[in-house]
Amino acid sequence: MKKVNTMKLVGVALMTAIVVVLQTVVGSIKFGTFSITLSLVPIVIGAALYGKKAGAWLGFVFGCMTLLDAAPFLAVSVPGTVIVCLLKGTLAGFLAGLVYSLVERKNVTLGVALAAVTAPVVNTGTFLLGCCVFFLDTVKAWGEALGFDNVFAYMIVGFVGVNFLIELAVNIILSPAIVRLIEVGRKAVGAKNQAAK
């Protein structure tokens, strides 16, 4: 049991480091208004391999990292920005892990694919909801400055549209493949350990 817990701790720590590195290095790639979020991939992988609590932790770390790039929102509402950033990441990781755990017994690949869809949908959905609750007037002004009459059209089309589609595609393509490779590696190590006994 101790060996399993150590392996889980090391795995979650590795995924945490990957989230931090991806958000720091790749977070500067922008499509539209905001940068794309490749950090959802290790969140989905961690949630699938180590459970929904690990997914929530990885999402929380991701949320903390997004605070570093949230200056326009921090200028409007510090508490609102902190709540939105931390909540969107934490919920994305937790719910991705929950979806995976509900489906993986029947089909692991489908479970990961559904978790990979869940993470960006929850992340973006929570962000949009947070914008409506804490930043609606500011977002409306941004949209009007760009020629949008409807704030919600701006939020979907101009604000998150392309970014969301890229995040969704990256998650769907990469997450199942990477989890499959990790599972193959786990089985190989398990077989080697079994043979050594």
C-alpha cells in the first residue's frame, strides 16, 4: 500500500510540475484575446490516473498559475478574479476525474476522451459564468469597443471561441494517447516486478 501511495504522490507531483511549466512557457501562445490552455492535458491525465481529488489539485494549481496572467480582471475585481481562476481550474480537474471514474470500468479510452471533453467545457463555462457574475460591465465595454452589440455574442465568438476549440481538440487528441502509454508502462513495470519476485 505504501508503494502505491508513493507512486501516486510522485505521479501527482510530476503532473503538477508539468502544469506549472506548460502554463508558464506555453501560456504565452495567444489565439484571439487570451492564450490557449494546454495545461488541461496533464490535469485530465492526472485525474484519470490518480482520481478526482488529484484532478482537483492539479486544476487548483492551474488556477493559481492563471492568476499570474489575469491583470485585466484583477484591475476590476481582485476577489472575483481569484474566485473565477481557482474555481474554474479546480472544477475542471475534479469533474474530469469524476467523469473518468464513472466511465472507465466500461471503456478506459472512452472515459479519458469524455474527461478530455469535460475539462475544457467546465473550464471555459465557469470562466464565462464568472465573467457574467463579476465582470459583465467590463466585458460589455470591451465588446462594444470591438463592434459587438451583444455582450454574450462577444463572449462566445470574440472572447473564448477559437481558444476553446483549440483546447478541446488538443485535449481530445492527446489525453487518451498519453494515458494509454502510461497504462502500458505501468503494466510493464508491474510484470517486471512480478517476475522479480
